[in-house]
Amino acid sequence: MSDDKITRLPVQIKGTPRVLKLAPTYVGCQHLHAIVDEKLTELECRDCGAKLNPIAYLANMARTLGRWDWERDRIEKARASLAERSKCRCTKCGEWTEIRTVHRREVARIKSNTPPKGAQP
């Protein structure tokens, strides 16, 4: 191969300003609500009135739904993990006992070692 057919690209040295800059994706309206015109096959933002790209809008909806699915799965796994830790073995009798939620008032009562209201001393 000969070097005369190769086009060399300009190499950018560190410290030089960039030639290309990306515009920020969020510029105002996020186009969350759309009006679909089936006859004209158009998509328009209900909030700002801008004409939208239907494919980009569908892709954004798919990403959002994917995030919701991922979050739902994460929450279900966290609930299952919590349910596994809802029982403990009693040190006195050795039986499995359900762990119950203790509220602030009860924690304060336990710390101060006072009997609950209505209990006989």
C-alpha cells in the first residue's frame, strides 16, 4: 500500500479547545404530554405545541417504562429480602418468632424501662 492514498486526520493536542460542543438536551419543555393526530400521522407536544419526532417519543417512553420495570423488580427483591429477615430464633425456647415493628414511643418506653399504659406493676 502506498501512503499517498491515506488521508491523515488532524490530531488534537491536549489543552487545545474542542471543535465540537454538544448542546444540552434539556432546553425547556420535556414534552411529557403529547397529542397524537392519527389522520395526519403527527405528534405534537400538548404543553408547548412543538412538533415531535414520533420515533424519538416512543424511544423515550420505552426507556421510561424500562426504568419503571427495573425499579419495580428492585423493590420486589428488597421486599423479599426483608420478608426473609422477618423472623428470628428465640434464645430461650429456640422457636422461630416473628419480628414486629417497634415505634418510637415503644422504644422510648423500653429504654426508660417503664411498664406500658394500663399494665399492672
